Amino acid sequence: MLAIRNIGELNVVPRGPVGGRSMGDVEIVANAAVLIRDGRIEWFGPQAELDAADDCPALDARGGCVIPGLIDCHTHTVFAGSREREFVQRLEGKSYAEIAESGGGIRVTVEAVRNASCDELVELALPRLNRMLHRGVTTVEIKSGYGLTVGTELKMLEAVKRLDALQPIELVGTYLAAHTTPREFEDRPDDYLDLILDDSVLSRIREDGLAEFCDVFCERTAFDVPRSRRVLLAAKRFGLTPKLHADQITQCGATLLAAEVGAISADHLENTHDKAIAAMKSAGTVGVLLPGCSFYLGVDQAPARKLLDADLPVAVATDLNPGSSMIESLPLVMSIACIQAKMTPTEVLVAATANAAAAINRQDRLGAIGKGLQADLIVLDVPNFDRCVYEHGRDAVRAVVKNGEVVVNKNL
Ligand SMILES: [Zn+2]
């Protein structure tokens, strides 16, 4: 049993998915307390009404605000190698093609991941996850997609599964073998798909609990709509729920495909359009924005306000990856979503909690504050959440409670 006391403002985020037009409405309880039992929120409300549990262990929020644990619902956190050389080349004005010609790009990461053991992938990702936890992130989705052979893709998912058991953040695996066509199959993408979609591979993923979702990079330069459809429908037969990297660079029909196959989320959406937004809305697909990626690449943000005005449930994630968004901090990306994509702090709070939970099918348990929900909560050393976003880049996280346990406590 645990009581969190002296909460300046408790942000009672409702359960996701929350439609865009309602994302700015979060009930605030001032001078609040939360009572946690067996990892669940048993009670919350004005502190004056908390009496019976006086003798239970307490966490003093010292007037800070409390929000649900943050959920990073789109990441590529498991990888090897580093691409700062390419980062500098890009700053110097080199194009993507020039960088690829000089040996840079995703192939650098693929090479490093293929050469790394599962143990090494785990060792490299652990400190990343630890830093994410200290920034208030309590659940993370992690994709494969840098092995591009059956064995190395499964190795990545195995690493995610092992990492899940080694640290407090809850991890969710996504099979993204259709990230790009590997060099060996350059002119034969269908042959590559034959391998990664083989029944034996998909049934092993299901039986070993290696992934819940299957993602595909649907783009003219990656997998076109018919091939992406093939990937997602094959995986769906084995219980893997579809997700897509959609409308990032061009409008090739990816988001319409997301709606057609019943994808739980369509992610990126920098170049999405009205028809696609309407299709997602009627299919119940969550729109996942990755503002850190646009920021990092110096390109226009996705039309967040348009998605919100259409009442689409919108989530925000880091897209942490070594090429286009080497940003581990979800709070920083939330600030970018406000400053560059013009979301309000409250909308972005819902986007990184309730709607992020809905994007990974965790909305019945995570991402919200309600009686009976899992007690994943963070205590911030700012009196309200607006202040947290306003003080861009400052680490405001004081304590992290995961499943009712205090797993981070910075001088409380
Ligand atoms: Zn991605």
C-alpha cells in the first residue's frame, strides 16, 4: 500500500482513446492524494478526504503535479552502432543519397545489429531504457527492423523480451522485418517477404510471445501498398495486430490501407490528407505523431491541428532511432509537439498517455488515472503540467511509480 500526498494538481487523464476535440479536457483535482493497493489505484481525490490510511507508507509530492506514467508507443530502442558521422554530414548539407553512397544510412545500423549478439543488444539498450525511465516513461513499444534476416529479426525481438524482464519499464514488441528491403534482395522484395512471412516464423513469434504487433514501412521507396497489405494480412492471421509507418514522405495510400486492414495505429502522417484522416477516424485507428523526427530532420511537422479538429485520437511518441530521431526524451518531444505542431500541453499529455496506451492496446490498464487502473504515475516538481512544457528541456521528473512501486525517487 502506498499513498501519494501533497499533490498540487492531479491530472485525471481519462482512458483512451480520446478523440482530438476532447483531448484538451482533463479534470484537475487540486491538493490531491492517491491511494495505491496491490499495484492499482484504489482511490484518488482531495487530500482532506484521505483519512483511513494515515499509517501507510507515503510519497510526498511537495506540491508538484502528478500525471500518468508516460507511454512511448513508437520506438526503435534496440539497435547497435552509432551514426553521428552521418548526422554531421547532414548538417553540412549532404543529401540522403550522398550519405548512402558514402556508406551511411540504415545499412550502417543493419550491419551493426547483424554483428551484435542478443546479449550485446540487451546491454546497449538497458542504459537507454534506464534514462527513459528517469524521464517518466513507464511503457515502451520497441520494433525490430534492423536485422532484415529471419534470424536477426527474431534476435531483436528476443532482446526486447529479455529487456522486459530486466528493468521496470513494460515493453511491447513489434515485428518490423518489412522496414526496408535488405541489400541481398534489392530487386527481389517479394522473395524477402516470402522468408519473413513464412508460417513457421510467424507462428514462432506468436508461440514465444515475441511481438503483439506487425509494422511495415509503407512508402514508394520501401514497400508499396500491395506488398504492405500482404505483410499485414499474413501477420494478422497469426494474431499480430497491424501498424504502419504511413504518409511520412509521400501520399501513397498507406493510411487508407491502415484503415482497410484495421490497423491499431498509423504512424508519422507528416504528409497525410483529408480522405486518409476520415478513413482512420471511421476505422478507429489512432494517429501517432513523431514530432521529434521532423524536428531532427528539419522538415515540416505533421498537421496535428487538422487531425485534432477531425476528432481523431492522436498519440505522440519519440520514434527513437539512430538515424532520423536519436532522441530518448519523450518530455522533450512533447514540448516540440507544442512548440512546432501547435498542440496544447494538455492535448500532448493525453497524446503521450491515454492515446499512446490505445495505440498499443493497453487502454484498459494503462495511460490514465482511474479507480482500478494500474498505478503507473509520475510526480513532477512543477505545480502544473503547462509549466512542465513551458520549461522546455528541463527534467521535471521527481519520482516514478510503476505498478504501485516507487522505482525512481529523486530527493523526495
Ligand atoms: Zn519508426
